[in-house]
Amino acid sequence: MAKGLRGFSWSMLLLFCAIQELGSWAMHTAVEGPGLGEPGDPALLAGGRVKRGWVWNQFFVVEEYTGTEPLYVGKIHSDSDEGDGSIKYTISGEGAGTIFLIDEITGDIHATERLDREQKTFYTLRAQARDRQTDQLLEPESEFIIKVQDINDSEPRFLEGPYIGSVAELSPVGTSVMQVMASDADDPTYGSSARVVYSVLEGEQHFTVDSKTGVIRTAVADLDRETQDRYEVVIRATDMAGQLGGLSGSTTVTIVVTDVNDNPPRFPQKMYQFSIVETAPVGTAIGRVKAEDSDVGENTDMTYQVKDEEGVEMFKVTTDSNTQEAVITVQKPLDYESKKVHTVVVEALNKFVDPRFVDLGTFRDQTIVRVSVLDVDEPPEFRPPSNLMEVQEDAHVGSIVGVVTALDPDTANHPVRYAIDRSTDAERIFDIDAKTGAIVTGKVLDRETAGWHNITVLAMEADNHSQVSRASLRIRILDVNDNPPELATPYEAAVCEDAKPGQLIQTISVVDRDEPQSGHRFYFTLAPEATNNHHFSLLDIQDNTAAVHTQRVGFNRQEQDVYLLPILVVDSGPPALSSTGTLTIRVCGCDSTGAIQSCNSTAYVVSATLSPGALIALLVCVLILVVLILLILTLKRHHKSHLTSEDDEDMRDNVIKYNDEGGGEQDTEAYDMSALRSLYDFSEIKAGDGGGGPGEGGPGRNPASELHALPQWVQSPDLDFSVFRDYICRKVEQADEDLSVPPYDSFQTYAFEGSDSPVPSLSSINTWSSGSEQDFSYLGGWGPRFRQLAALYAGRRGDEDSEES
């Protein structure tokens, strides 16, 4: 323990491995320095001595050791160790017990595995010295580092490959292309293992590389993309600064030669030939030509133009932006008869020219394009193209209006025939001579009805009517003076009773349907029959109007309230035409200001207009009158629809005629039973005797029962007519509620025939049997229209009684 109190110090033996290239080992020794323990440690200062210290250097172990024995790394030792084995040395930390093993007694450290500096450059461990008996820590543990010594075992590698660079063709020598860089995993701070130099293995004829920076440059100035557009250059990187024994790696660099506009366009042919029909419309494409250019991209963009003067006039050249072709189109109509072949000079030139290569030559080329025009059978052509003709409106039928001319433009010069498109002259006002083209009038013309006519003239080949041309022709109808002037309106004027002489009462004007080229000029005068007129005068104002003035003092409505003034109007011709119009002048009463108050004639319309209030009141009155009329008509119709059958005057009469056998039950159109059935009281029939005759009632019988007695053909006392009565009542109610049904309903019914009916006939008129109990006296109460029928039956009944008696 006394020895332990003197302090614990470590001695370190550093063993240097011989460098692989020199093949020797170097031993690192410990250098004395400050102690490992802290100077202020109370435990170390208890004895009152100054602690000794050691400087710990790193342990070094060479990488990639290939020996069969563990590699000695170094030794740790405590100065309190007297060699009796009482101290046990241990280590902990990275690789302790696996990669690194320590002799517990001697403190020797050995490496048991092959180390790789590129994976791990150093290991950090901690050393302890313990009492073997008590296992107590004699000194605080101390940290130390084992550094892996580098050897040149990694070759340079190009990690950013593959490399692709570019350089423009015709670039000068030394033009930088790109830079490559290799990485070496060896320690760059130890020796030359990581010093890399570059060199060209393949492609040195065209490119060089800077040995230190890896920058690739051009070695020649005649790189031509059109000859070779890419190069594969192999670059090598060698470590150890390129010395013998250094490791190396290589990569392939692809260098693309980019294009410059150093090639002019060239036409593959010096002449092209195309053909087109002469009827091709303007804008038709004739053909395409293309100039070749060895360049690529926008350096091949070019424009085309026509160089010769004739071609510029007839043809147009455009550039197809997608294919860079010249598209030749027709710019003016072609004519085989005029020119059969056209020669066009087309020039191609680059759109973008690089001024650096202007000295290489002109960047344009020319070619000749021959266009052959093909002949086709064309329709006739109208000559000259004038489309206006004029004719007087008084021209006789058959008069010549004008002549149209058309010629066949073909070399054959076929004869031409003419016609008028009747869809443009449906009334056949004009005709045309099929051979000469002379247009004549077909009907009498009237400028006032139609002043212009637009017709279409057809010209066709005589032997081929499918070759037809059309020409629009405008025919103007020239005016002649064939309509006399007339008063503009049927003038009516008013004059006050107290009018003074010379007072203006009316200004008149005229209209004329004619339109002379020199304009209208009209003359006004009183008609000859008005020469003895002393009441009014007419003044021609010389502007195609005239003024009527009073010529006497005052007028009297009682003596004469209307004056008719005939006026003669003459135009300027030629020939001069005239007409007479009448001015109606009414004498009216006026107030002191001259305003007209009243006129005797109801035909005269007062010029004063109604006020808005009076007009609204008038419209309201008319509206009320219309509403009242509609209301009356509605009430009258409603009243008619509610007429009851008890009104004898409104009952529809039925004349029953039995002059034939009849149709039996199928005869539904014989008569209307609704009017007859409405008189029967079915309740009384059921209460009375079903077969009683007219004499069974006696004097005290109810007259109503007598009138409504059932006919003889109802013999069964148990017949129930309530079904019919209810049905008829429902129908009547429905008819009363529905105003849209007719005012009279017809309900036809046929009851039972009964038993023992006579076979020959069912008519009561032809039945002369004495057993009949039918009483027809009630017919007298049906109104005057049935009295004659009742008298007939009553007379026959009396005859039967007399015969029986």
C-alpha cells in the first residue's frame, strides 16, 4: 500500500510498424510530460508529494496486416508495478476483447484482426490497473487511441461518371470541354497515396486533359460535326503522383460535337418539273421542292423566294415550317391558250447565318422550276364584261335591249348558244336570241312598277351544254312621261263666314309617278269650268305648289256651305300631261280670332285635336259599352239554358208519323220521347189501375191523372218505372248544372211490349179493335199544336162507339 500511495503512472511503449514501401519498423517511445492525473486531486496530494506524469502518445497499427500471428500494438505499464503479478491490466472501449487483446500481467496489446483504415481510422479505448486480489482500481482509468496506419491500398475512382460533354465544331485548340475528377480513399495527409494525376488513354489525337485539374480540352481545330458528331475519350487517374507502383482507375468520357451553321443549303436537282390544269383556282399548290442542309436544328431553317420577274407575278413560294420545303402555289389564273409553260427560279437561303463563317462562301442556292399548263375544256367567256343595259319603258314588245357576247376560250373555238336563267326572270319580261345573244323585250315595260331588272344570262357550248357560264345583267328601265300629275291628297279646306278678300285658305301640291331626268316642273290653273268663279283665286307659286285665296268679302253658310274648286295641273312633259283635281272648301263659323267653331257638314273633320283627358274618357265609355253587351249576351244564354219543360210555348214539338210498319226497338230516330215522358206522373200510375179506360174514373176523377194516364201497352200492374224516373231526373240535374250542353235533351226509351200484342201491326192508328181502352183526350191539353191530333182520335173513338152500339 505504501508503494501505491506513491502514485500511479503509466509508461507507454509505442511500436511503429515499418512502412510497407521501406519494409522497416519504427518504434515510438513515450515522451515525458504532464501527469495523467489532475494536479489538484486530493487523493494524490495527501502524501504531500508531487505526482509524476507521462505523456500518452498514440498507438499506431498498420492496416491490412496479413501475418499469421497477432500484430503487436504496444504496451501499457504502471510505475508501481514491481513485476510480481499483483497488478492486473484491462482495457475497454472500441474493439476491446475482440479486435484488441491485452496481456493482464505484462500489459502488452495485440491486434487479432485485419484492419482497414478506409473503414475506420482510429479506435478509442480506456486502460485500467486493478489489484489482482481485491479487484480495486488502483488508478483512475486513462483513455488512449489506437490509430490505423494507412497504406496505398485504394485506387482512384471516378464517382460522378458516366461523363458526357459537348463542344462546338470548328472550335479553336485548347477550348475547354469539361472537367473530370477522381477520388482516392487513402489518407491524403500521409504520403502520396492520395495524390492523383490524370492522363488520356484513348482519344489523345483530338483531346487533352490537365494532369492536375482533370480539365479536358480540344487538341485540334478542325472538329467537324458532319464528319463525326461524337468521340469516346478514356481518361486515367493514377495515385502516388503517377510514380511507379501507384494504383490507377479510368473512365470513358463521351464528347458530343455540336453543330454550327457552316454548311449552305443545296438543291439536290438543278431543275424540277410540275404540271397543273389551267382551271386551277388561285392558291392551288403546284408542288414542293427542298434544299438539303447538312447542319441540324435551327441551322437548317431556311426561306425560299422567287427570283425571276415572271415567276413573281404568276406564282408564290412559301416555306413549310415543319418540313422546310418550298411550297409553290398559283398566284394568278393560268391560261393554256396564252402560255403553256412557265419557268420559275426558286432560291433557298439560311434564315440564321453565323458571321464567323461568312468567308466559307454564300449560304444560298438556286434551282429552276418548270410549270406546264394543261389544257381543259373551258366554258365560254363573256366579252366585254359590262353588265348594264338601258331601255325606254315605252319600248314595243320585241325591241332590242342590248347584245351579250361570249366566246369559247379553247383552241377549238366551239360555237356558243345563249339563254336566260328563268329563275331570275320568271315573268319572262325579256327574251334572248340563242345564236346572236340579242336581248329583246318580251312584255310591255312599266318603270313605275319595276325600274330595274336583274337577270342572269347563260352562255354554253353548242355541242356540250355542261360547259356553261353565267353573267349577271342589270337592265334599267328609262322613264317616259306617261303619268299625269295629281293632287298630293284629296284636299279639303275651310273658310270663315267673315273671311276677307285675299286670305290664304289652302296650299296645294302635286305628285307625279314619273321621274324626268331634268326634274319635275308643274303648272297650276283653275279648270275651264271654274272660269266664272268669283269666290276664290289660285296663285301658282312657281315652286311646284299653288295657293288658294279668297276673292270676296264674307260667306253665308245658309246660302251655300260647300264650294268645289276644280284645279288643272300640267307637267312639263314631253309630252305635257295634265289632270284636274277638286278642292273642297267648306264654310264654317269662326270666333273673333279666326278659329273654326263649327261647320254644317258632318264630313268635315275639325283640325283641332282632342285633349288626352277627352281621349281617355272616350276610350273608357267604349270599354263600358263592350262589357255591357257581353254581360247581356251571357245572361240571355244563361236564361235560355234554364228553361223548364213546363213552359208550353218553349216545348219542342214532335210530330209522330205512323205510316209504315216501323223499325221496332231498333227505330231510335222516330221521335223524341223526352217531351212526352216528362208529362207522366209515375207515382200516380203506380197508385191507379194499370189498365183502366177513360170511363172508369167517373166524374170525380182527377184531371191530372187523366192527362198522365199510361198508354194501353203498359198492362202489367207490377212494372216499376222508378228506374227510368230516377235516371231521367239525374240527367236533368246534370244538364241544369252544365251550361255547355244544348238547351234540350232527348232521351229515347222503349218499354216492354206487353202480352197478346196484335201481330200484324203495332201502330195505334191502324188498330181498330173494339177492345182498345186508350184515351187520347188528354192530347187537347198539350197545346194548340196537338188539338187537331186530339180531334182525330176523338172522332175515331166516337165512330167506334157508334159501330159498337
